[in-house]
Amino acid sequence: ASNRMRRIGKEIADIHADAHSQIKAEPFGNQDDVTHLRGSFPGPPGTPYEGGTYNIDIKIPTDYPFRPPTMKFETKVWHPNVSSQTVSTLPQYTLEHIWILMASVGAICLDTLSTAWSPVLTIKSALLSLQSLLSTPEPKDPQDAEVANMLLKSPKEFERVARDWAVVYAGAPASADNGSGSSIDDTRQGAGEDSLAK
């Protein structure tokens, strides 16, 4: 096997060995081709995405690890930095795109980001970056202007729609409490009480 194939195999084995992160990666369609993977990660705690599972289509280039994998959300997600259009038109992100975006919001170490992709980085670190992206929306650099506009102008409505999508598309539990200490139902109930008081 080539160095590239051994490297990918070792990365997949390392992901399997780390049950704590809940990051997963398997050959796409349970085939033997390790250059086309399906990754997944849980929605980050304390966000509208909590409790959902987000699937990522991962394609490994022939010159990996010297070039980053190409990644695309398979799971629809309401987020300003991910297209909300149909799955077939969801954007493809290379790690360079993700890390440039993440550098702009300061969510991960800027020293690491300033060099963008490096062969020491892995499929797992790419999936962790995408998971982190869900926690740190950047509406001023959007992939989806409609979602970004909602986040800026109506954050509670953004949270409600993001949670609804997490339930419908990512399998998040339908219970309203997303673990952030407040719940969508509490927000709705509070709004209803406000209108009754008037």
C-alpha cells in the first residue's frame, strides 16, 4: 500500500480508537475505498445543533496529506456559513476555507491557522474544525446570506429555525431544551406571556 493509503488507514483507526470525541469516519457506502469517506460528529453542546448528528462527505485528494481533503455537509444545517440549499448544492469546504473562516472568529489557535493546511493535520482535525464552525457562526462572512441576515436581525428566530432543522435533518431530539440552559419552548412561552400582559 502507498504511504497515502497507510496514512488514511491509520487516521481512520485513530478515529475509531477515540470514542470520547464522538467523531466518526468510515469508507463511504461501506466500500473498501478509503479515499471517499463519510464522517460524522455530534452537534456541539449548548447550541441549537446539540443532539443532532452531522454527516460529512469527505474526498481525499491524490496528493494527501500535502493537500487537504474536500468536505461537504450531507446533513442540511441552518447556519450562515453553510449553504441551506439542497444537499446537492451544499458548498464544498477545503480546510483552507474553514480555517481562514475560523481564524476570522478566533475560535481556534491562530498560530495553527496562519499556516492553513499542513501535512501534520488530519481528517479528525478537519471534522473537529467543522464541528467548531457550528459553535461559532460568522454572519459577516456568510455562505448563505438569508441565514446570516436572520442571525443578525432576529437571533431568537435563527435559533428556533436552526433547532427545527437539527430535529428534522440531523435527528436531534424533539424536546425543546438544547442544553444551553434555556429552551426554545421557554422563549416561545415568554413571548406569549408578554403578549398576554399587553
